[in-house]
Amino acid sequence: MSKAYDNNNVFAKILKGIIPCQKIDENKFSLAFTDINPQAPIHILVIPKNPYIDFYDFTKNATSEEVKFFWELVNEVISKKNIVEKGFRIITNSGKDGNQDVPHFHVHILGGRNLGKMIS
Ligand code: AMP
């Protein structure tokens, strides 16, 4: 049985306007905002506006238009933040082993310094 989406997760509340966020950009299907606990000088989260739990759920169930708008917003953010040339890292955590804290699909965009080989 597939997992159910938790309507009360913190990103759902941001999307409903119940909790504020520091918005960077948005499009029809996606929203980008600053991570509240930044791990690098640039640490931005990109989320779909529709309710998907994780990478697998999003990739399996989102429309191709949603997927396209999602990655377009990621590219818009890295362009806006001037890290296309310098580089960046995109991370998505999933499930227990991935240590995903917020059960609404998101990618972390990290940059602004050399991030090392991997984040442990
Ligand atoms: P993950 O462990 O991949 O689920 O990451 C969840 C991320 O959400 C963490 O990096 C948190 O710092 C971030 N976060 C949690 N609450 C908020 C919030 N209200 N606004 C912005 N970022 C948040």
C-alpha cells in the first residue's frame, strides 16, 4: 500500500500561507524559498505546489508539465543566484534511510562555497 500524503507537513502549511517563507521565485507549479537552517551560503528549497511525498511519488505521479516546470524553476534559481558557472549541489532526501524530515517532495540547492566531495 502506498503512503498517504500528510496535509499538515510544514511545506503544505507554507503553500497554504499558514507559515511564512522567504520566497526566491515561483512558477505555475513550483515554489522556491530559502531553507530556514542553511547548510551553505546559498541553501534554497524547491517544491512542487501539488502534494507529492517524495522523489518517487513526484516522478511517478506528476504530469510531465509539472515535472518540466519544477526543473525549470530549479534552473531559474541557480541562474538567479549566479552559481551556474561556479557550481552547486542538488540533493533530495527520501524516506527513513534518506533522513527526509519533511514529507513533501523537495530538492535542496546548495552553493556559494566549495561543498567538498559529499555532505556526510
Ligand atoms: P529534509 O531533511 O530533506 O526533509 O529537509 C527539510 C528541510 O526543510 C531542512 O533543511 C529544514 O531546515 C527545512 N525547513 C524546515 N522547516 C522550514 C521552514 N519553515 N522554512 C524553510 N525551511 C524549512
